[in-house]
Amino acid sequence: MNLRRRNKKHVEMHNSALNDILFILLLFFLIVSTLANPNVIKLMLPKAQSNTKAKQTVVVSINEKHEFFVGTTKVPFEGLKQALAPAVANEKVDPTIVINAEKSVPIEDVVNVMEVAKQIGAKVVLATAKQ
């Protein structure tokens, strides 16, 4: 006669809430990754009717203090050609320079950047904001 009880305990982990937590974390990281853009210089762009997007090879930004940036690197105007030449040389087909200029920047600065781009053999696109 076997008088011992046979109590086999089954260990279970309830993971129904785990799916919800993972889904919320996934949404959080997707939203945060689209909002975080560390390589941006804040500028107020002029508005245009047409869409002027092109393949962005190099971005040159000009802020209201007449400072020039290649990407996010501050470059004096005299060194702009030396900073742009290696970046444009890497592009074999149709090198393009996109100019982001603040509204208050004189057109003379934009034209000077266009002349530098012409000297190194690149096309120029002026970035504008949508209305």
C-alpha cells in the first residue's frame, strides 16, 4: 500500500503581459529613432511651390551668422572648396551639392557656394521648405 501523496507541482510562468510590454517598447523605440536626428542644423528655409529634392551627395548649410557648414562641420568660406572636393570626388555619377540657406542669408553667399560647386564639377540644388 502506497500512502504517499503524489503532488507534482507544475511550475508555470504567465507571459501574457510580456507581449504587451514588448510591443509598447518596440513602438517607443521606433518613434524615438525617427525623432532623433543628431546631424541637423536648425535653419528657416525659404518656401517654394515645387519639390526640389535630389540625391544628396553633400549638404552645405549657411546660417544667419554667415557661417558655412559641410554636413555638420563648420568650415570657413576659404576652405569650402577643399572640404567639398573629396566628398564630390567619391561620387562617380552626377555629384550634387544641396544648399540649405537661412532666409536672412544674402543671395551673394549662396551664389559664392554655387561658384565653388561649379569649379569642382558638381550640380547644385537649393533646399526649400514646403508651404
